Amino acid sequence: MTWRFLLLDGMSKDLTREIVAGYTTMYPFIRLIDNPEKIVPYAMNRGIKEAKGDVIMRLDAHASYQPDYFSVLVKGLKRLRADNVGTVCRTDVLNKTPKTLAIREVLGNKFGVGNSTFRTGISSEQEVDTVPFGCWRREVFEKYGLYDVRLVRNQDIELNKRIKRGGGKIYILPDTYCTYLARETWSVLAKNNYGNGKWNIMTVYYTKTFSSLSLRHFIPLLFLLSLIVPLLLAFVWWPFVLVSAASLLAYTCLLSAVSLKLAVTKKLNFFYLLITFFVLHLSYGWGSLLGILKLPFTKR
């Protein structure tokens, strides 16, 4: 098997390009490709078009990969005759403090990220709707198309949904894993998840179908609306305030119980856990809400 490593760079201003140039002079199978648009779908489409092999694998720079990552995914792809395979993406932090460890835990917890199996973990091989990054047979892109360049985020989920709607098979494998380095402050976490929430709405808007995403992507928006809408209705009839209060109380009690259990069993800070849940969900929901409000001013 002939390997080629294509590095797609969004015109970095640090030393990335110089470092890669050093490798390309030593190893002819490494190549640097410019991505002036600076977003993932353009980079992936350029890489796919430049790739020569019958298997294409995506690796992102903000994650690290096990030594057997390549072999496990390629073997699984062929053994299962799948269209795409991936594995669990464990969450970690570079600097381990009580706060960052709480953030790490919430980003791998089902009450934080929903039923996303590649984040919460698996014990056996299973068919899924999406996987992180991806390992495909080349003909998958000829059959189902390339990445949608309109999508700054969610482009991987949308592609995988397209594959599933066309009858393709996607599997997650338990035999290896990659590690994603999470944001380590609440402000940066909120900014990132605001963008995620916003692009959930934009993804539906551009693709004209809710099936481009899953129900879990809209739960934070529904929670936020359960707080805001009754408060607005309270201007007409004040008891609607009680609906908002009940929703907030139920949410706080549930997440307090989850945070307390995690704090006891994993020796984490209860308040950091609870605050992280709030930051994650409210910023995500706020991004979705503002995404909806901006739709009338958005061009397709």
C-alpha cells in the first residue's frame, strides 16, 4: 500500500508552514497544500481531489492518534465493506486543574453531549450515524459528493447523513481511539459552543432538511426557549413566569444530581461541573436562537 500525507493549511501565520516544509524536503510522500478559504470543507475537498489512493482518511490537528489508528480503521473499512469508519474520540485537557478536569468530564458525559457515541464511548463495534474525522473508500465521494463548502461547521455530520440517506454504512470501532484536546476556560468553551449552536441552524437552512442533523443538536435550544418564551408571555399573564421557573428548577436539580455523582465518584469539583453544564448548554442554545433570528438576513 502506498501512503501519501497531504497537509492542508489555512495560510498559517505561525511556524507551521516552515515546519512542514522541512518534512517535505526529507519525505517526498508529504505535501503541503494551501487552503486560502481557511475553512474545513474547502480543505477536505482539495485533499480528496489531490489524493491518489483508494482509501482516504481525515486527521485534524487538534487531536492525537494511537499508533494503531491507521491500521485499525483501514482493516475495519475493508472487513465491514463500509462507506466510512471511525472510532471513539476521547476528551482530554492539556493543563490539568480542577476546572479543566471538570470541563473534560462534562464534554464526555451523556448529559453534556447527548447520545453521541463517539464521545461517550463504546464497548463493541456498531453502526452509527456519524463518526469523528473519518476513513472512507474513495468511491464514496464519487457516489455521495464532496463536502458542502457552505458549512463552516457540521460539514462532517452533514456528509455522513448524506451517506446514510443514500443507503451507505458507517461504523464506529472499539479497537483504537483518538484524543481531542478540549477548551480549558468557560469563556472559550462558550464561544466555541455558541458557534456550534449557530451552525446547527445554518446547516438546516443551507441543506433545507432537518435530517442533516440529529435531535440532540436542538435540545439546548428547546431548553433555552422554555426559559425565554414563558417570560415573554408573562407580560400578558404573569403566572407564565412559573413555567420558566419550573424548567430552570428541573434542569438545575437534574444537573446537580449528575454533578454530585461525578464529584463523588471521580473526585471532581461539584461547582465546576455544574457551571460547565450551564455554560455548555446555554451558550449552545443561545447560538441556535441567534442563528434563527439572523436567518432573514442570510443569503443562501
